[in-house]
Amino acid sequence: MDGKTLRDGIFALFTRRLGSVAEFMIKRLVRCGRARNQFHDLYDDAAKQRIEVKFSVVRRKSETAISEETVLQCIEEATAEQRMVAFAGWQGVQFDCNIQQVKGAEFDVLYYGLFFSDCVKIFRIEKSAIIEDSDGGVIHYSDKQHKGNVGEGQFHINRDTFETHLENYLYKSLSYDELCDLLR
């Protein structure tokens, strides 16, 4: 397998399978072990930290809003249009990646990231920084993802917020060839 084949496969994965790929990637990058329970993803024995992993693919916002009148058009465009976004061009593209189901009570450090068409950007943030941010701070974390879900929140990464993540929390960048080698 080469980097392009890996990238195309990652963009074709659905949520849970994409999450598993991200967990394997972080496990090898950070050299950590399996989770201690089902409420976090990995465990760092050296730092004694519970690790949560959240990733998203970066896709250009669809041009056509979905409605009852446009539903078939939107389905057709979803298979036909090229929506991948290159890191080099992120500032000129509308996109929205939602890092969700963030349960701060269940982890100590969050590795999150974005799969662009040409690279993977990996970020690392301590739980304490997320909690401090909950009042509309740097990453715009909201602890109100769903009604009644106490302790579960989210934040969005988009053209307006991405620079903040790059400046404050960037951990590592990988090409798809490097990711392919890491996963071998």
C-alpha cells in the first residue's frame, strides 16, 4: 500500500472505523498501551495518563444545501464532487470538523486531529486546558453537546478557528507515506 491508497481509504471510512485508525496511529506515535476501561481509548503507562483520541477528515462544505427539493441532487453530488481539502489551501475553503463526545471526566489528555488530502495534522491538549476553555476561550469548547448529556462536550475546527489549534496545540504532522510506514 502507498500513501495515496491509504489516504483514499481513510476518506472512505465511516466514523467508528476512522476512529480505530486514529487510535492505532496515536498508539504507535506516543508508544502507549490499551485503555484501562471502556471510557477512554488508550493509556500512557509512563505518564500515567488516560488518553482520548478524536479525529475528523477535512472536506469542503457542500455547495448545495440539502432540502426536500434538493435531496437527490445532494446525493448525486456527494459521489461526484471532490471535497477533499489540502492543508496548503485550508484558508480558502469552507469546512467544519466537529470534535465531539468529549467527556472530560474520562481522560487526562486528548489527541485530536484532521486528515487533510495531503497530510495529517495531530494536536494534543490537556484536559485542564479544555476545561479552562469552556467559557468561550481559545478552542470554543462547549460542554453542551446534547440535551441531558452532562459532562460531554464538543468543539469545532473550521477556517475561523484552525489557526488557534495550529499555534497552540500542534503535536505532529505526518504525510500519508509516513502514516503508512507507521501503521505497517
